[in-house]
Amino acid sequence: MSEPSSSSSSSAGSSSIPSPIQDSSSGSGSGSRSSSISSSSSSSIPGLSPSSASAGLRLRQALELERPLQIAGAVNAYSALLAERAGYRALYLSGAGIANASFGLPDLGMTTMSEVLDDVRRITAVTELPLLVDADTGFGHAWQIARCIQEMERAGAAAVHIEDQVAAKRCGHRPNKAVVSREEMADRIRAAVDARRDEAFVVMARTDAVAAEGINAAIERAIAYVQAGADMIFAEALTSLDQYRRFADEVRVPILANMTEFGRTPLYTITQLEQAGVSIALYPLSAFRAMSAAAAWVYETIRKDGTQQAALPHMQTRAELYEVLKYESYEQRLDQLFADNEQRGKDNGH
């Protein structure tokens, strides 16, 4: 894919739209996490605005209510429903999750914007929880980035993150990553910010530069991205709490920590992240990894034993599935429809 043309960063701040969220070092602290979490639907989670509020605004409100805000990865609509029932205030759709779960492909920038949007729409159709979407490098040059933002807004997303890797990108926790120039990435962010119709829609800049250029250069990049208009920073593959603390102190916008398993970043607790000034804790594929391991074990058990009896205690029951889906309420509406039709037939003498 072609990349946005480079331009001087001297005027990067001119197109910046101020974020209503204060920086992560403001001492706001975390919200009442335990008291606010319930298994109710998103429309009744304390503090979240009703669906009339834009998705971007709901994400910003969630961050004010809970800091660090725990964002749960959901690879499909049903996973989103499970995360909602667990009490999360926001969701994440991972590019790796789409590639892995929807297409059986590695996370190497092989999926298209349209394919990502399909999964976005499926999730936003079943939950009002704000959704952060992995937009890789923006799916092309400046005009394509602009279209990406507008299509994401139209699909119901609350936010996207765009990264500073080259178009032939890799997983953020793999070796040999390559990044574009700071100016080129600033162009990507300006294109995204200028394109959004809702000023509350969150444009997050992800930097993968720590591995290739070091912490100082990565922080300088993050500052340039904020000057270009980024609302938040996704600092990828950091290896210490001190590094997160430096990002929070020097960049002074909300910082996201990626708590992905089996990567370069240690799995810090929410308390440790809060003390380091982190505003968002992301768990992009935690449930998917557990689901995949469970599925592999069940397949192997049935194949080996010739029956699924040994796996039954580990399965979600039919009743539990129906409860998540509100299956009986659909049946009741269907029964009522049939009853109404039958009554109308009688009234008409049929």
C-alpha cells in the first residue's frame, strides 16, 4: 500500500482538536471499579450516557469514571456480550484477533479495511459499550486514512489507533519491526483527525519505535503525534514501569498499556499501572487465547475418547448460552407474533 507523503512537523499542532480528557498525571485516580461493575447491560452501567451520546463520548466518559480503564478484547459479537456481562466499560477489536479468528491468518497487515469494518459492525450491533478498533497503519495514504475514520464512525466505533510501522507491518511484540519517519506518522494522524465528523471520536497514535529507536526517540515521536492531533498514545512493547511513567510524565495525554500475554511487556497489575500513570490497560486477546486452548482440548478429547462426556463440566451450558443471548425473550416475542396473527385470522373469519 502507498503511504502518506511526508511534511514538516513544524505546524503539527495547528490541526489539533483539544481533548476533553485531562492528562494521565492529573491525579484523578481510578474510578469506583468494584462498586460499578455488574452483569447488567451497557445502558445501565453506572456513569455511562445513554445511547444518544456518541460512541467517542462514551469512551471518554468511561475513562473519566475508571482509570486505568480496563478494556477487554472481543474477537466477535458473542465475546463482546460476555465482556459486557463481566462489567467492562469498553471493548477492543484487535487486528491480530480479526486476522487470526476471522481469517486464520497471521497478524501481518493482511486484512482490509472492509473486512475490519464487518467485525466492527457485528460488535456495535449488539452492545453500546464503546469500541476501540485496531486500524493498523490506517489502510493506506492520507485519503484512505480519512475514509477509514469516517467509515469507522459510521460503523459505530468509538476510537481507532493508528501505528507508525511501515505498511508491511508486524505484530508489535515481534522482532525486526520497521517504522516510518516521525513526519510521515504525523501526517497519518493529521489526516485522521481532520476527517472525523465527531470531535469526541478518539484518534489514538500507537508508536512501535521503542524497540527500534529507544525510549527517548519514542517519547519524542509521541509528543509529535499529540501535536499533530492525537488524543491518546498507545506505547507498544514497553518493558518496564519506569518507561510507562516517562511516557505519562512527558507526553501528558492518556497512555495505553498493552497487557498482551507472551509478549515483551510484563503483565502488570492494575494497581502497578495506575502508580505508573497509565490511563488504559488493554487485554487484547486474553479471552481468545483461553477460548482457543479450550477448543483445542475439547476437539482432542472427543477425538481420543469418542465422546464429549469428559468435557461437559468445562462447557457453557445451553441455559447459560440462552441467558447471554436473551433467547427466551426472542421466543416470547415470536410466540406473541404467532398468537396475534392467529387472533387476526379469527377476527377476519378465517
